[in-house]
Amino acid sequence: MLTKAKDKQTSYEFVMLEELVKEDHLLRKIDKYIDFSFIYDEVEELYCHDNGRPSVDPVVLFKMTLLQ
């Protein structure tokens, strides 16, 4: 069934990502103590430097997989 939005958005909400995650959250501790920059060296040969679409940051992909 097709539905259409009746109301239009009339306000904005500004949210800072830093405020959404508590200071003592496990993810903040992981980010503080683990340097994920080694991933770039591990995957560099898998990416083409002069052809194709821009990639998603490999560190972001790794962190998403880690969290799953």
C-alpha cells in the first residue's frame, strides 16, 4: 500500500555524536587503547589506486565487523 507523508518537517534537531556515547562506554576504551591504523597496511594491496569508486574506510569496515 502506498502512503504519503502528510506533514512536512518543520524543525531541526542538532545532535553531537560525542554526547550519545557515555564517557565510560566500552567502545571509548577500545578506541583509546587500540590503534587500528595497521589495517591500512594489511588491505592496501586489495584496493586499486587509480580505478574504481571511492572505498569505505577499511578501518570503519573492520570496526563494524568487530561490533557485530
